[in-house]
Amino acid sequence: MASPRMIGNIIAIAAIAVAIAAIAVVWRPAIATIDPPAPQSFDSALVKRGRDLAAIGNCSSCHTLRGEKDFAGGVAVPTPFGTVYSSNITPDPETGIGRWSEAAFRRAMQSGIDRDGRHLYPTFPYDHFTNVSDQDNRALYAYLMTRQPAHAPARENQLSFPFNQRVLVAGWKLLFLRHGTYQVDPEQSAEWNHGAYLVEGLAHCGSCHTPRNALGAEKARVPFAGADVDNWHAYAINNQSPAPVPWNAEALFEYLRRGWHSEHGVARGPMAEVVRNLSEVPASDVRAIATYMADMFGAPTAERKRRGDELLAQAGSRSPQAPPANGNAAGASLYAATCAPCHAAGRAPPYGGIDLALSTALSAPDARNAANIVLSGIRPEQGEASPIMPGFADSMSDDQIAALLNYLRAQFSHRPPWTDVTGTVRDARRTQTVSLPNPPADTTQRDKP
Amino acid sequence: MMTLKVNGQDHQVDADPDTPLLYVLRDDLKLNAAKFGCGLGQCGSCTVIVDGKAVLSCVTPLLLLEGKKVTTLEGLGSIEAPAPIQRAFIEEQAAQCGYCIAGMMMRAQALLQRNPKPTDEQIRAELEINLCRCGTHMRILRAVHRAGRLMQTADASPAKGSIQEGSIQGSMP
Amino acid sequence: MNGPVSLNRRSVLAGGGALIVSFSLRGAFAQDQSAPPAPKPPGSLAQTPFLDSWLRIDADGAITAFTGKAELGQGFKTAFQQIAAEELDVPFESVNVVTADTSRTANEGYTSGSNSMKNSGTAVQNAAAQVRELLVAQAARRLDLPVEALKTGGGAVIAPDGRRLGYGELVAGEMFHVQAQPKSRLKDPATYQVMGRPVPRVDIPAKVTGGAAYIQDMRLSGMVHARVVRPPGYGAELIGYDAAAIEKMPGVVRIVRDGNFLAVVAGKEYQAVKAMVALAAAAKWRETARLPKQDDLPGVLTGLPSEDTTIYQQSDPSAVVAALTIEATFTRPYQAHGSIGPSCAVAQWLDDRMTVWSHTQGVYPDRAGIAEMLRVPPASVRLIHVEGSGCYGHNGADDAAADAALIARALPGVPVRLQWMREQEHAWEPFGPAMVTRLKASLDGDGAISDWNFEVWSNTHSMRPGGAGAMLAAQHIAQPFAPPAPKPLPLPDGGGDRNAIPIYKFPNAKVVHHFIPAMPLRISALRALGAYHNVFSAESFMDELAAAAGADPVEFRLKHLDDRRGRDAIEKAAQAFGWRKGQKAPPGRGYGFAFARYKNHAAYCAIASEVEVNRQTGRARLIRAVAAVDSGQVVNPDGLVNQIEGAILQSMSWTLYESVTFDDTRITSIDWQTYPILRFDAVPEKVDVHIINRPGQPFLGSGETGQGPAAASIANAIASATGKRLRDLPLTRKRIKDAIDA
Ligand code: FES
Ligand code: FES
């Protein structure tokens, strides 16, 4: 039996050990500043690769405010714990990363620590970026350091106590930050592996598509099972996918490249920015992502495949005549008058609207995305052949949109009816601050649909 | 039969409920301003105001308009008594063929009603939906700014449009 | 709307104690008359010499000017009113202008080529001056005073003692049914009261208040609505359709079928639309794949048989041996007119006479085509121009007129209104032709161009009606008319070779026109015709040569240009833009310059622009443009500025975004999703147009002068911003990005 004194000593020693451990966990040294390197000092091929990687990483989506300087930060990222603002990653020496060495940059990517040694909030997805290779970090660094510097001081985060204590992030990392979650699978092709490296790393697809736990970390056991993000639903991109026609690598490639696919529909919400970025990168990277993700979707069951084929066979031959009312006369009329002229014109996107039986939004677990799209429509891309859809926020009431959505769900999907669609629409109208075509009322909002 | 309120007047309209407002305005009510451009919600030439908001009448079926107030360009003012926005477009000579202009004016009017002093950026963003093929854009922008100023000085209520000033010819820029 | 007019030379009115013949139709049907012997009077007076074809003064003093040209949104109706008022010495408001109508106005062919001011404006001006002289002479006789003692003003001839004789009182008999003199006594421009001043356009008030301003707004009593069902692609054949269900649809009056021509008529417009959709779904077609490969269009074009003509050659063997030679190939895709309002027409077949209201650019040729299609004499068809949406050349207007006529004939007595759907307009309008140019030039030791070679491959640029074969309906009926054999348009205006001949002075130069008769896609006149691409090519290449010579682009142009007015335009644009030799644009931006004299004999236009290029995305944006234009004597300065502003913005849209797309069977750019054009977020911050007025000089027109220079100046600015030269139109975001990355 130990004496109280001994116990006291043990406790003291333990406490010191814990403290040391805690400091070891929490404390990180600053990395010395450097003089901003001259843009010409970077190899141009490296810069170019960095640009592609930045596009794959969708960096601009979080770090560029619409209408503001590229990568100057200040974009609000809402979380359940409050709002975090993205930082300025231009090479501005005062407010950006102009004085960061490559080592400092690499550490931020790998461990979520800034140059000063402060823990970064995991809204910056270092749980994925930790997989980025040193070589790719070098390219990203070269790219960012050759951008136009923008003087833009950081915006104060709006987090409630205790989440405003950065030390907590250390604990979060202890629990959830795993280095090297991506491992080469020698059984798979080089393309598959490159795709896996990108998807699990820089492209951080799971950040939106994998559900999160109470502490805001991705649930590792249900990867890509679908999640809510920025008032949109990021669909399940595994075997739970609600897509009426099963995805394959070719379709994924086209969709990620162009932003729409005639058998699946148009990328909207936060995904719109992702595909816009992916349209800029080498086809081989997108192909690799598509190959890996097709595997994550898995081969469809025979039944799913049969149904998909059947839908495709029927698509385009939809009668433009008055559709059956199916007990929802208002919804049917609204469909006939507002949707059918484009969606039942027998022309696949972008020559017409998608055949709604192929629409993922209508087969999704909730009406959120469909409501967003009906409210806001699809804005044209300046100068590009791209789908356009008028928004109906200003001409339809919540009840009317709900009637329409209920009708579309019953008519075009084989899933059970949605519940409380009016509530979903009301909520969508409230949060969907970006109503076509007005810029967001709050310019700190990301560029939504 | 349905009652449709257009420019302050009730009309009994005998058309199917799925008929787009555009056709009702042009065909049944014999109004000219709202124009058919695409019928697909892609060009804005059919824009009218419904309960204060700019709406594409080609994709707005009659059944959505129960109890709502529709305003067309005809309802803002007339040749004899042009509304501020009409005066502004005349004064800026903001038309070439003019086919897109009615739609532009309606969308701009809706914007000015909720934001009397829009920035150039806001006007551009708002008018993004509307196409002009003649390239009259610079004048349209100027005309919307001018309309904003006119609406602040003149009686801004759109329906009255009782502007009595000297001949428009005298006030060319 | 205009009712039928039955004027003839015996329709006399008694007024002012004099016998007055207000208007004679003989002049209007002047296409039947042989032209008078030389010397000819100016402008369209040469073809239609009788003064009363152009002007009419009623006993009550009302003045009407007639023009065979059509108002297309270019505002020339206002300009004509100014011209007539000026030369007649009457207030602007007292003149009424009547435009193209085969029963009322002269045959002035097409309203095209920026020729309205030059032809018709000149005719009206001279006719008005001569009418005024006739009136003064008449007054001199009545007052027994010498002509020199009389003045005019306010619609009257005024004696020194203050006595006034109103124009209406003076008009007598067939006073104006006289042939125009070759020369008129025109007013001194220094005394102009109406011309040369900005006058608000007469058509705008109705357009901004919902007046009946367009053909789309026509409503005749008892009128029905029609829609055509076009084949899915060129040459598709109608196999059949099940009419029963469609005939039962509400409001459906008739399905009209003649061979591959299919249309449906209903009482109300939306009923017609619905029936058309149903009919289109029911119709079965046999299609043939016959369209060329879009991704190798230049290869396709240069591979087609061509008729080759050397249209210009200049050689000076003494010129110094070339120090440096460069070559480049430029291409342009098919591009669409893309009118915002789809084509529309109203027609009525009454007592074996057809009346068609159309926004055609040529009422007489259109009448000839429709008459031929209907197999009736031209005199039994009347074509009346009514304004439509801006057309920018030969769009679907004439086809819609033919459609309406064909449908109306099936419904005698009933006025039929026909409007195309958006998809029909985009898929079936005749496009602006795709083109290829190959340029090669040498610089001498002094950095001057010593040798210039310009080759252009192109279809014709006009397949306008005149005969029925040019119209879709006539091609589609069971006994079809074949499209006429295409012909190159003659120089000096030219078609595919418009502006192919350099305006600059080079000791050695050669220009070859490879005219391609085969037309894989339906094409015709699009604003500026070949000048758009030729100026884009030549002025891009001038910049490439300037760069090779290490010279400033503006200086380089001036070095090769003798034409005084051209130099003035260049200098004005450069100065107003703030162009300075060697000046660098802010990062990410570039400056560009271009110049042309349209058709080498019309208006001068120089444009400087500033473009921003996002190196990340490749997106180019015109920030500002400054233009200088010399269009001769200015009539309505604000109207001219409006035209040039529009030309710059439209050309920017063509240049950055637009190309018709197709697969092997169908046109696939069929709406604004698939054929994107300029939207407001890419509109420049500023466009400045400076007019160089030339009092007393001939009108040079302006509608098309801006297209080519705007394109080249934007391309040159992109090259200056990125260091990369793009030679294939359109200069899309993707192409710019690929060039940056290359
Ligand atoms: S006609 Fe309604 S948007 Fe084009
Ligand atoms: S003025 Fe002609 S389309 Fe806008």
C-alpha cells in the first residue's frame, strides 16, 4: 500500500507528465519568418502544377470571397460551433503567408499548425491534407507564393466558449487527426491509386460527403454516406447513392469535368464550385478521381442496374401532354406549366432540362436540394454553354413549391414521399440567401448555386 | 374563368390554368410590353412585376397568380405621362431595336422599388438574367441609374406617372 | 396597322384652290422602269428618279417622306426625318416617314451593308432640296418675285414683305412627278438646324411604354395563330404523323402540311404552341447525317472545291528584300444572328391577293420570292415592313414571311400570325459563314511591311431571297424550289472578301479570294459579312508584325497609312484612350488597337481597348473601349454613338463566346444555354465613342463599321495581356487558358 505521500508524489509526477504531455500535444514552436521569395524564384512548371492542385483542393472556394481578391480569405464557414473565417493565403507579408517558409506551409497542411505555432480549426481540412505529398505541397506553395499579394487582415472568428479556445483543437487532433490515412493499394491500378490519393487527400471529398459526429469529425466507419453542408445535402457517393441511374467512371469523369451530365443532372450548391475548378485541371487527374470514386460507389445491384437502364430507355420520350394529376392537381399543373416545357422536351442537358426521372435531387433522402434548385434556378455561366434554369422563388409560394415537389417526388422517383416538404421549402428560402441572380446579401457567404 | 389583376384592373380570363402569363397578357389582354423571347426562362424579355417582384411571365402559369397583382410596363406610365423609369430610358435613348427593353425596365423597376440607390454592381447582377442582342447595355445601365435618381425626385409611385416636364427633346444628354 | 392604300396618279385632292396630286405610285414601282440616261442623280434617286416617290406634301401642308429601307432598330427613321426636315426647311416634327412597303415606297432592295444613309438618306436629302426649289419657284411665279428674293422657313415660302405661302398651298398638279436633277442645291451645313444634332429617336417612346411597336404586336381582327414544326435537321423528310389527336386539341383550326412543311393553326397563341409541341412529338422524320466535322471546320472549308480569284495585286520589285517573313492562319466559326425576338410574320390571303407584314430587310425581293413560291404574279403580293426585333442581317424574317404566306393561303380571308419558337430561330436561321484566312507578310530592314499576302476562304455572304428557293418553306414543300446557286458578292463591297484588300500601302501585296460554292450549313448575311473576320485577321496580323518590328501598334499602322481621314480616326482613338508608346497595362491587363475603313469606302473606325485576363481561368473581360468614327456628315450624333456602342458590345460577344455547334445531323446550339452570348456581368465599365464630323461630306453609314475593329482590338489586347496570340474565333475562356498554359 502506498503512503499518502507517495500517492501525492505519484500524482504530482503524473500531473507533471500530463502537463508535459499536454504541452507536447498543444505547444508547437513558431517557424522563423522568411523574406517573401521573389515570384520568379519558383519554377514555372512547379507553379503550374500547383495551380492544378489548388483547383483540385478547391482552395478558392473557401479562400476567395466573391468579387474580392483571389485567395484573400474572409469567407465565412458556418459550423455547429460558430463561424470560422478563412485566412488570407496570398503572399502578402503582413496579412497573408508571404513570410511563411515552405516548411511552415507544409506543417500547416500536414498538422494544422500555422507558422506561429497556433492550432488551426479543422474547418481547414488537414485531416485530409495531411495525406498530401511533400512534392505536391511544394507545388502548392510555389503557386500560392506567386499569386498577387492582397492586404486583407483576418476576420475574427465567431465561436462560443469553449470552442474559441484553440487548445481544444489539440485534443480534437489527438482524437481524430490520423496521419497517412491514405495508403497505396498494390492490388489496384496506378490510376485508382492516384485517384485515392487525391480523393482522400487534397480533394477532401469526404469533408462534405461523409457524415460527421458530434465533435465535427468525419465518421470513419461510414465514408461517403452523405451529409448536410451549407444548407445543401451532399449526396451519398457510396452504394447508398440515390442516383436513379448508377454512376460509372465515365459518367463521373464527364460530370466532374463539365458540371453536368445528361443522365444525372447539374452540379449545384457547393459542388458547383468544385466542378468549376475541376474543369480546369488535367483530364488525367479527374479521370483518376472518377476511377477511384466509381469503386467507392461500388457495382450496382442487378436490380438497380435494370431500373437505371429502363429509365434511360424511357428518357427523352416523355410526353409533353398534360401529365396525370395523381391526386395532386396543383402539383401536376405546376409541373406541366413550369417544368415540362424544358424537362419534357425530349432533349438532354444542356439542350434541354434533364428528364426528371433521372434527377438525383428527386430521389434524395430529403427535399432540400430540389427546393434549393426550384427556388434559385441555375445561373448561366458567362460565355459558356451551360444549363440555365429560372428560379421560382419570386413567383411561387412555399406551399406551391411544396405541392410541386411532392408531385415530382411521386411522379418521378420510386422512393417514399418526403415529409414536411413545406417546412423544408420554408427553411430553404430562409437560408438560401442567394436567390438568383442577386449576389449574396451577406458577401461573406460563399458563392452558392 | 379566373380573375387576374393587371395594372390595377381586374380581368376575367378564360384560359387554361397552365397557360403562361405571357400569353394571357399578349393574347387575351392585348398588352404589348411583355415580349416572347425564348419561352424557356433564359432571356428575360417577358419580365413583368408580380407583387413587387420581377418575374418571368413565360414560365409563370396563370394558376400562380390567384390574388396577386401583376404590373406590366403599360401599368407604369404612358407615352403622355411616362413613369420615371420610362423617362429615364427615353432621356438616355436606351434602346436600339428595343425588343429587350421592356423586360429590362421591369426588372430594373423591381430593383429600384426595393433599393432606390443600387450600385452599378447590383444593377448588373440583377439584370444578369436579361439578354440584349443589340449591345445597348451601357445605355441601359445609365438609364437605370437615372431612373433611380428620377424616382427620388419625382413622385416615385409607379402607377401614377404624372410627370409634367418640358419636352423630352429638350433634355437630351 | 396600315390599311391597304389605293393611291394612283388620279387620286387628286382639291386644296388651296389648286389641283394637287399628292403621290404617284409610278415611281414606287420603279423596278419596272428603266433608269434615266446619265448623269444620274445621287443615291437611290438614280434608280427611282421621280421626286414624288420620295416626298409628298398634302394640301394641308402635311409632309411625308418615303424610303424603301426598313427601320431595324438602327434609328435611321429618325435620321431620315431630320434630313427631310432640314432640306425642306421645316421643323423636325412636321415630317412623317413611311418605310418599306411595296405599295407605297421605292424599291431600294435590301436594308443592308450600312447603306441606308448612303443610298436612301442621300435620295431623301436631294429630293427634299429639289422639292424645296420647286416650291420656291412656284411661289416666285405666284408672287411675281425673283427666286433669289424668297426665303423658306416653317413650312412656307416667305417674301421680303412678310407674305407667306404655305407649302400646302403651293403644291399643284403633278408638280413633284418630275425626274430628279443630277445636282441639287443642298443647304450649307453651317446653317443646319436639325441635322447634325442629337434628336431623340421617334420610335423609342412607344417601345418603352408598351405601344404597338413590333410586328409581334400586330393584332388584326379575326387573326389566328400559327406555329411551324420544322424538321429536326437539314434535309430531313417527313414520314408521317398522327393528326387525329392533335386536331382534337382545344382551339386547333387546321394542320397545314405540304411535303416537309408542317404547321398548325389555332385560335389562341398558346393553343398553337401546345398543338405544335404535340405535333412535333407526333411527327416522324427520316434524317440524313450530312453535316461536316465541327472540330475540324478549317480543314473542311479549305478542303472544299473553291473558285479562286486574285482580287488585288500590287508589286514593286524594287522594294527591299524581306528581312523577316511571318505567316498565320485565322479562323471563324459559324455564328448566329440570335435576335432576341424570334421571327414573326402576319399574312392574309384575300380575294386572290396576298398581303404579308414582315420584318424583312427587303420588301421587294421578299415579295418576288413569296410570289414565286405561291406561283402567283408579284403584283398580287404586297409586302409591308413592320419593325421586328433587331436582326443584324438576314435572319429568319423572310422565312417566317414565307411560312405565314403558305399557311394563310390555306385559310382564305383569315389573317394568320406566325411566330417561330426560340429553338427554331437558333437552329434554322441562316448563319454567318465560317471563314479561314491565311496571311503572310515580310518586313524590310526598316521594319516596314514590304510584302503582304492575304487569302480568304469563304462561302458567299448572301443567300437572301429574290427567288423562292432562298426560303425554307419553299424548299420544304412537296414541289420544292431549290436554293439558288450561290454567287460571290461583287467588289468593291464584296462578301467573303469584304475588307480583304488592305487599306494600308504596301509595295507588294496580293489578295486571293477562295470562294466556296458548297454550303454545308445554311448561311447568309450577318452584320459586316466577311469584314468581321477579315479585319480581325488583318488587324491581328498587323499587331504581330508590329511586334516583330519592335514597333508600337499605333505608330506602325500610321506608318503604313496614307489616308488622311483614316489617320485622323487612328490618332483620335489613340489620344482619347490615352495610348502611349511602350506603355504597359496594369498586371493582368492588356491594351489593344485596331482600325478599318468599312468596305474600304465607307466609314472609318478605330478602336482601342483594355482587356483583363484572369490567368487562372482564362476568362477575358473587356474593361473599356474607346472608338473614333468618321462617318461623313453626321445626321444624328447620338444615334451614331448608339450604333457604335452596340457594334462594340455585339462584336465582343461574337469574339469571346459565340459559335454555332452541330453534330453530324443536327444543329445543337438551339437556345441561350447552348449558344451563350454576352450577359451583364461581362459588360465593360466604359465605352466611349468619339465622332469625327465631316460637314457636307457624303453619309457613309455606320451600322457595321465597328464589328471588325472591335474584334481585332480585343484580340490584340488579349495578346498584350497574356503574351499569347489567339487566332481562332471565338477567343473563349478555354482557348485563352490553354494558350496561357501552353
Ligand atoms: S421569354 Fe421569358 S425568359 Fe425568355
Ligand atoms: S435593344 Fe435590341 S435586343 Fe436590346
